[in-house]
Amino acid sequence: MLISLNWLKELVDISGYTTEELSEIITKTGIEVDGISEPEELPQGVVVGNIISCEQHPDADKLSLCQVDTGEETLQIACGAPNVKAGQKVAVAKPGAVLPGNFKIKKTKLRGEESNGMICSLQELGVNEEDVPEAFKDGIFVFPEDTETGEDAVKLLNLDDSVLELDVTPNRADVLSMVGMAYETAAALDRNYTLERPSYEEAKDKADSDVAVKIVDKEANPYYGAFVVQDVEVKESPLWLKNRLMAAGTRPVNNVVDITNYVLLEYGQPLHAFDRDRFNSDMIVTRYAEEGEILETLDGKMRTLSPHHLVITNGEKAHALAGVMGGKESEVHEGTTDLLLEAAYFAPQVVRQSANDHELRSESSVRFEKGLDVNRVAQAGERACELLQKYAGATILKGIAEEDHLSRKETVIRMETSRLNDRLGTKMEVQDVKNVLRRLQFEYEEKKGVFDVQIPSRRFDISIFEDMLEETARIYGYDHIPYTLPEDSGQAGGLTEEQRLKRNVKTFLEGAGLSETITYSLTDEKSAEEMISPELKDEQHGAIRLAMPMSEDHSHLRLSILPELLRTHSYNTARQQQNLAYYELGKVFISREDEHVQQPKEVLRAAGAVSGEWVANPWQQEKKEADFFVVKGIVEEMAGRLGLSFTYVKGEVQGMHPGRTALVICNGKTIGFMGQVHPRYQKTHDLKETYVFDLNMDLLLNLYEREETFVKIPKFPSVSRDIALVVDEKTSAGEIEETILTTGAPLIKQVRVFDVYQGEHLDPGEKSIAFRLLYQNPERTLKDKEVEEAHGAILEAVAEKHDARLRQ
């Protein structure tokens, strides 16, 4: 919404405040001023001139020599505008004048003829191209005939105006008008403003005897009023009216159209004028359109209508799309003499539907969608009649033809001073509240600090106590609210144990080299069934489909984070990003047996995906590609940070490589999986070799025990032994490692696999696994006999349980 300060000054006394100060005050009351447009380079030395004569330049076909009276002198000026002629009142930049862009006007000669100044177009005076009236777009601007010669053209053209651009929130549609802004400014500055009732002379004939109104759907159109306006002279609008429209970003057209646009800006009530003869009926009927009905709108486009589009008809044919745009057939034109002036209230959802379907978001539709003052609908029509009578010579028939089903019952809200203070933390007295209500111009009854406030219809955003609480706070002044904590607020807030652990997990993963992503919780049906962790398979009953998905690509709640995470990998790989490492801590959604009764179960999971080079040090000629053991190392380190121990078993997960996928086990429960993405999936999604992990963080956080532990740094030496065991190729190293740790306890402290071999000197179906064992006693130095006994017991145990033998 654009607010002209020159216009606002005529409504409310804003003297004593600079534009910046006024802007700050308005912003503090909750109506944000998004920008200020102030004239930086005002034209200087530009006056109104009267062209006494206009003759062809003797040596230039496209130039005219004009004798121009400026009030103090007559100047000869050469002008190349195609619309220049004698008798016009024009803007003249005299010698010495300065135009925007520091363009200085001097005496000069054009093709041998003296030219003492310049006859200006609006563009040359700094007016935006889109705001220039169509008639003056390609030529000079012409003032009305009654403009006084010698007057300051800058003031007449409103070029010294400052414009505030407001960022109006959806609930404050009342300030989408100059009247609404006047009430708001008056309240902010504690000044007076009252909307005057329009006044005009009425003819003896009655409007409702000349035309009838019929509403088919009362919910879609609670009120429709039609003023009958006769003997209109369609012509150019007065200069002040053009100026106000241009300041608001609206291009002037003619006096009839301009007046309806002006009242829209002034009252916030859209109006529409039909050419009475072209409308060709004494009956106005509002109804829903028929399927396939055609309407040509004012923009010249043919619109195919549907049964949910409300239209204004002459009883047979549609002549306007209600609240959005009028029809071309009954458009006001130069020969129009009689009007039907519409002032109506259309349901917001109906107008929104039409505007969206036809992509016709207009100033009118925006106001209908956000809401109107029910008591200002007909009054706005009266204001337009007043202006039409004054500036178009119109005759207005008595009264208004209308059908009225609007409820005008005003809301009454009770508020107690004590309750206001409790909520705001203030110490307002009863008189303070009275001052606020006086500034807002809200009527009320007060008894012992309890106010029954009558909300005027112009403030249709106020309906409950909390709304009045906000009004009181913003007018009283947010700066006056003390900086205090509520009583009994307790101790300062902090993180819960779960929040702290989640942050620690994020910190670890980022420290490990992974970047956080936040992907969609919605995915397509196929992806929703992929890469689901085995422990969720038994719980879920299929992916949950949205009732009204915006697209099939986002139609189901995810059961795994990985499909969308891998889409991120694919996106970045396609953009030449080679080395990728991402993680996400987010929720998946498990359906219940009866999902109509319960909401989905939300499970927190940590997932990651890595591809490309994991380590690359060109100077040291060191390079390591991401592989299974990279993600295994990340998962094991996370377990260590949480004080947990994981084991791993071979597993199968849809979308994962069947031979390079491991299930992660903790305390006997499957908590997730890790491994390589299936090569077929990688090829389909244009991925390089990619390794992933997916863990159930809800289970991990529940298993975590916050018990501080301390392990002394050992003072005694350790003993390491290497063994190479030949076993069946199906035997896993993890199983043997567990046997070694169990049998060698408490002396065995660490077991590490450092080699796996298959080939020459081994029988088919066998493999050799080399382990490094670390023995240590934290209390004393180990003896060789102790180590030999423990080592022998380990060899016997692995031979018995895994049929393992020492490799020779």
C-alpha cells in the first residue's frame, strides 16, 4: 500500500514530524513502513506557461516554434512534441532551470532559431513512465485550461510529495485505504480525524424504481447496491485527482474510471461503473456462472467461467467477474452518458477463487479477499456520486437499488485493567486505558476498571480479548512496557537431556567432516518404500499418503531419510561436486494399524551419505576413497561418544548392496544399518559409489546412560601378539573378535583386524584373517606365563567355536 503524505496531510494533522519520524512512529504501532520515496532532485524553475502561438519551424519538419507566456515574460521555445499546440497550459523550464539528473536549461539555437527554455513532458520532470497518463506518454503534459499562468508547476504536479510504502499484514486490511490510515495515524499521534459523510443533490426519481437488484446466492454476495447516475460527461480528470492516483501508483484514465479508483484508495471499498446503455437491462442479477460461460474482461481476454465463479449479469449475460474485473462489453467509454454504479460486498473466498483461477489479482480483489467495512460499502458509493456530480456533471437518482443481507452487529469485548497489566507486565491505570480507547475512537462503558468496548465495523480484525490486548499495547507504546520477567518465572531455561545429546551428535558428525542437510519429509510413493531400516519393517503398515498432496513427488510421508538425502547427492553430483559427505537428523513417520484414530508415530533417525574422496592430500600423494569402513568408523565413533557398544551382522535392505550391507546391533536390538547403495540404484539416480548409514536415534538416546566414567592412564606396559586364523569364508571377523574378547578377558584390551587374505596356499572356500591382540594389566606388569596362558585359551576357543586354525 502506497500512502501519499500530501494526501494524508489533508486528512490528519501530521505537522511537527519529519517523514522519517512519522515512519518510525507508524512502524512502532505495528504497521511496518517498508520504504520511503522522497523526491531527491526536485525540478527547479519550472512554471505553468500559456502557449500563445505555435508555428512550424522554418528549417525543421519535426520542430515547432512556440511563443509562451510564463506570467512574467513571453519566451520563444522550440518544441518537438507531437501534441503541442496553441492555447495549451504547459510546464515550462525557463533558462536557468534545473531538471532531474542535474540537467540545466540554457538559452540556445535550434536550426538557427532561438529557443529560450523547454516545454516539458512528465517523464522529463521525474515522473515514472508507468504512472504517466496514456494521452501524455509520447508528448508534453497539458494542464487544465483553468490553471493559472506562472504558478509553480512542481507543486501543481505533486512532485514534492513523499510516499510511504506499507507492508500490511493480512489481519490489518483496514489500513488498505487512506481513511483507514488516517484513523491509524490519528491514533498513533493522538490527533483528531473524523470521516465526513458525502453530500450531493439527488433527483426526484428513485433509483429502485429505475433498476432492480436480485441476489441468487446470499452467502456469496450478502449485499449488492446500485446507484443510477445520469447525464455524465466523460472527460479528463481534475489535476488533483490525477496527482493522487499517480502517487498511489495508479494511472489516470478518465474522470469516471479515476473516481472509482480514487474511492477505492480513499475508502478501501472497490466500486465498478457499468455503461447503462451497454448493460442493456433494468435488472441486475448476481449468480454463479454456468459451466463454459464466456466473459470478455476489461483487459481484452476471453475468460471461460465455471460454476464456482460469481458473476454480475443483466439477467441473461455476464458483464463482470464479481470483485475481480468488469466486462469489456459494458465498459465506460467517451460516449457514455448513463452509469450503473456498483457498491457491493462479496464473500472473500469467492473472490479469491475467481482471482486465482483466472490469475487476475487486482487492487479490488485484494481488498475483497482481506475483508471490508460493512458500514462503508454504500457510503463509498455515495462518495463516488458526490465526485461524479462535481467533476462529471452527473445527475444522481434518489437512493440506491439494493438487496441487503449483511449483518452489521458490532462486537463488544470486555477487558479488565488488572488482566491487561497481568498479561503485559505493565502498571496502567484506568485513565491510561481510557486514553488508549479515546485515541482509537472506540466507544466503551467502564465500571471499576472493567471496560465493555464496542468495536467499530472498520476494525473487523478485532474479535477477542487478545486482539484488544494487542491494540492497547501498541497504542500505549511498546517502549513503555517494562523490561521485566514474569513473576514466579523460575530458573533460567536450559537444554533438556535429549536436546543436549542431539546437539552433541550433530557436533560430532560435523566434526567428522559431514555437512548437515534438511530435506523434505515428503516424498513419492516409490521412494517411501526404499531403504527402510529392518527394525521399522515390523512396525509400519505402509507409507502414509497425504489427503491433498500438492504433487505426486511429495505425496507420502517418508519412512527413511536416505532417499531424499541421496537426491541431494545426485543434485550436487550433476553440478560437478565430486566429494560429498552429508548427514541429517530428522524424523520418519510410521503408520498405526488404525491411522484414522491416531497420528503417525514419529521416530528420530540419524542418516548420512558419503561419496568420492574421503581423504586427499596431494602434497603427500595421499588419497583415500570413501568406502564401507569410513561409514563404519563414523558409526563406531558415535557409539563411543554415547558410551555404547555396537556389533554388526550381515543384512539385506531394499536399495542397498546385498554383499556390502551390515545391520547395526546394540544391546541385542537392531538399531539401523550401514553399507553401500545398490549399484542399480546408483546408476538410476546418477550417483557415484556411495556409502550410507541410518540409525534409530530414539533408541540410542534411550539406551544412553549419563554416568560419568574415568579410566586411569595405564602405567604398565602392554604386550601385543599377531595371529592369522584360517577359517571358512562365510565366518565373519566380528564373530571371532567377540570370542577373543570374551575368552581373553580381563587381560585382552583390544582386538584389531589388519589383514584378510584368500588365494594361493589356502583351500577353496577358506580365508585368512589376521588379528592384532593387545594384552595389559592396569595394576602391574604382565608376566610371559600369563600372556601365554591367555593366548593359548584364545586359540583353543576360536578352534572350537569357529573351526579356526593358525595359518602356517
